[in-house]
Amino acid sequence: MSAAKATVAVWKFSSCDGCQLSLLDCEDELLAVAEQVEIAYFMEASSRQLPGPYDLSIVEGSITTPEQLELIQSVRQQSRFLVAIGACATAGGIQALRNLVDVKDYIATVYAHPEYISTLATSTPISEHVTVDFELRGCPINKQQLLEVISAFLRQRRPQISDHAVCIECKLSGVACLTTSRGLPCMGPVTHAGCGALCPRYDRPCFGCYGPKENPNPDAMSQWWQASLGVDSVKIIENMRNFNAAAPAFHNAAERMNTGGKDD
Amino acid sequence: MQTAILAAADLDQLIQLLIVEGFQVIGPVRDQHAILYDQISSAADLPQGWIDQQEKGSYRLEQSPNQAYFGHTVAANSWKKFLNPPRRRLWRASRENGQLVFQAESNEAPPLAFIGVRSCELHAIRIQDAVYIQGSHPDELYRSNRQRLFNVSVNCTRATATCFCASMNTGPEVSLPSDINLTEVIDAEQHYFLVKAGSPAGERIVAQLPTRAADQTAQQAGREAIGAALQQMQTGPRYFDSSDVKELLYRNLESPSWDDVAERCLSCANCTLACPTCFCSAVEDSTDLTGDHAERWQRWDSCFTNDFSYIHGGTIRESTRSRYRQWMTHKLATWIDQFGHSGCVGCGRCISWCPVGIDITEELLHIRAAEAK
């Protein structure tokens, strides 16, 4: 009976736990999930630990310590499918801001005893270390999308997760564009959909927490922000260097803005 | 039927009559920062005294010097969302005792009455009719919404900077049939509507309104008001001869202009979703956790996305250049071969709602200029 169920492991790397919590947040669907899969390893939910291998590993968090470098290899070896969830696991997260500075300075500032801290110079996404079968974006992820990914995995079909712009979600929801109707700098046109245009629906421009959409053009958007909306370059860099600061499209756009439009 | 005069103060009676007839009435309303088409229940819901100023990548509402109900131009959204909703379930299936049971969706919605449809928008609806109804695979939901539709059109008496219906020969005066046609006339002394029924259903409604016959002076005032909108466009920057656009684009499929616009375009899809004629949709199948229930949904899609041209293992149009070229050449050229008329009605939404202000009329000029070089 339970032997026939797919086994699922949920792993945490460097992260705030918010994405794992999205799974526990699936209150109405949690029983259905538990009926369909064997939760074999999920420390946030239960101290019961079943040994691998696992049919599906859901991985939250970025790689920031030497131990994690080894653990992610072990997770990959034990997992038939590996899905990275959230901005940390898919782009390095907000902690990837360390990639832009010398992390030793941060450690010295933050910790009374920096000698106890063992950390890597960078925060990197899971895909930089092992093969990832699917990346689910967001900071945090959308729980309905997580259920869709699990359902798709169980039925061996492609998840219905679109990689187009948040703008499409605004338009489908009937939200009048915040940039064009009010001159507000909104990251929507370069940001991956999935949130259902949550912020614009509540009158706040997109923060870009789902990271770059497919085929993004942040440079053209930045130029328009500067020339037509009067947004200064610092504000543009702040928008790019957010939860997905190390995602290449946002990182490079911020760098180019920082160096006055010239490539490094 | 003769043209009649309806006092502006009596406009609400038209809306109430439509509601009593069982219609769900849709009209322009003022959202926080834009005019949107949405359900209304009285004339008080209309954006009286508000007008829009639209420019490249910019839409602003402001208070009008007068109290016109329809002083604004086209809304941010278009009527297409009511005839073909942005998202809709096509069918459900469930596994019961080992058998798959399918359940199709039926249209339970009440008939719609649109109030405030502009000439360009009537053209847009006609264009979508060709796609959804006249093809070999009619869309049943669209057809059912469309066949029961009651259309109250309004002649434009003001154009905003992005309007170019005069270039596309689709306005500003309503020339296509509608159930009732209105022209709003307002000055310091008077505020009334010229009312003309265009169908038996429209005649029945107008007969119940407190109208009086329109004299020559009143009709002349209406013609002048429409003439003012036309003149605004004819003296604006987006007035051009569109008669050779198809050939122009066919000759310039490799124009350097496509590279130039691709540098600026975000491939965000705003233009296509704001467009009242763009009709593409995606179909998405999903299953639930148990695998015993499946659903098929249809949602608006756009040729500016990667998924749109994804076919067994690859995307045909990867680059923004190819996506923009596909959209513009379809809209203005191949559409003519496909349906017999242009896919553009000159409403200007793709210009105003582009978050980086790309202007389809300017792109045409660029292509023309590049060819002349």
C-alpha cells in the first residue's frame, strides 16, 4: 500500500523556510497530498526520517556553506526527480547580494566571533551544482503552483507553469497597468509570472520576486524608466538587486546600469 | 427610424430599460486611474466629467471642463473580455468506476448589453466575429454571447493623441450596425444625446424613451462634434495613408527596423492583450492530485511569449525580433489575406499600454524610411 506510493523528500538549504511552509500552507489539500505520496523526509513537518532513495526531492534554499556543497550532491544521488523551489534555490535568493561584495566584511560586521562562521563567498542556485528537473519560481512560491508541480509529477505530465511576464496576469485579471496609468516603475514586464499579479492587484508595482521571465529585456525597460518615468539609476539597480539579484538577466542589467551602460 | 433627442438627464432610463429586459449592462466606469469597461447599474456609474489623455506608454485621467458622459475615448480594456473571457473552463472529466465521464461547460450567463461602443470597437467586434463565428470551427461561447448582444454605440466627439481610426478608416463616426447609436452633444446651454435605432430591438427600446424629434440644428451639432474628433486625428502625428501597408510590410520582412524595435520591445505581451482584435488563446490541461479529475481551460495567449510557438521540442520564434515581426505583419498585412481586412482598427491601445512606449504607427514610418534609404 504505502510501498506503492511515490516517496517525497523536502530539503532545506540556505533560506527562510517560507517556501517549505507553502506546502504546509496547503491546508485544504494537505490530506490529499498525504494520500498520494509518502512524505519520507520533511524536517519542517515531522522528525520521522525515512531513508532514500526518493522519487521526488523538493529543494528549498541556496548553496552557501561547504557542507551544503556535499549535501546537495547526496540529495541528487538519492532522488529520481529534483525540483528546486523558490528564489533561493532557483537564483541564489536575496542572500546572493553577498556575491557583489567581500563576504568576510559582512561576517566581521554581523558576528561577534567571525571565526566560528564557515561560509562560502557566494550564494548560488541548486542548478549550479546538480541537474535540476524543474525550477519553481517565487519568493515565496505560490502554493497552487507547487500542487500543480506535484500533480504533474504524479501523472508524469508537464507542469502548467508559464514563464511569460507578470503583465499577462495583470491583463487577464483586468488590472490597469501601473506603469502606463500612473508612471510607476513596475518590474512586471521583465518578471516571470506565477504570483497572479499579486502586488499590482493590491496597487503596488511588481518587486520581481519570481525572477526574470523568459527572453527578458531589462535594459530597455530601465532606459524607459530613466528617460520617461524619471527613475534614477540607484532605484533601478535596487529593483534588479532584490530577491533574484544573482539571476543573470537582473544581475547583468544592474551591472550595466552601475557602469553607465557599458559592459564590464 | 428618425434621429431623436434624449436629454442627458434621461440617459439612465436607457440603462434601466436594458436591465429590465434582462441584460447585464456593461459600460465605461472609472477605476482608480483608468476607465475600464465593467458592469454598470445606472448612469451614475459612468465616468461623467472624466477624460483620458493617452500617449506612447502613458494613460492619464483628468477632469473634463464639461460633464459629458462619453468625453473619454477607448477604455483601458476592450469589450472582448465579455464576449471571450480571459480564462474559461472548456470541460471537466472525472474517472468514475473506471470510466471517463466528460462534462462540457454551458453558457449560463445573461445576455449582454454594451453601452458606449466606439466605431473602432464595433470594427474590432466584427473582426473577432470573423475569427470566432465565421470560421469552420465556431466558438460556441463567443457565438452565444455575441448573438444575444445588445449594442449601444457612441460616436466619438473627441480623439486622444493615440487614436488613429481615421488612418484605418474605422471611425470616428459609427458606420457599422448597432442596436442604438448615440451622439453626445454638450455645450454651455444644453446636454443631450442624438439617438438613432439600428435594429428592431433598438427601435423597441428607443420607443420607450422620453425622446423628441431632432431638428436640423441638433443634427448639425452632432455632425460638428464628430467632425471635431476627426479633425483632431487628421491634424495629429498618427494620420497616414494605410492603403499600401500590406505591400510595404511584405516587401520589408528583412528590414533593419525589426532589429531596432527588438532592442526596445520587452516581449511582455501587453499590446496583444490590450488589442481588441488579438484573439489567440492557449489551452491548458491539468489533473488534480488524485489523478481522477482533469480539466481543460482556455486562456488568452500572446504571440509575444515563448510558449506560443513551442512545438514538439522547440520554440519557433525565440527572438523578440521574430515575435514583433510576426505580430505586426499579421495585424497589418497577413490578416488581410486571411480575413479580407486589416486586423488593426486604430484604437491606439497597443501604443498607450506598451510599458516602453512602442508605437505601431511610428514603427511603420521607420520601416518606410528604412526602405527609402
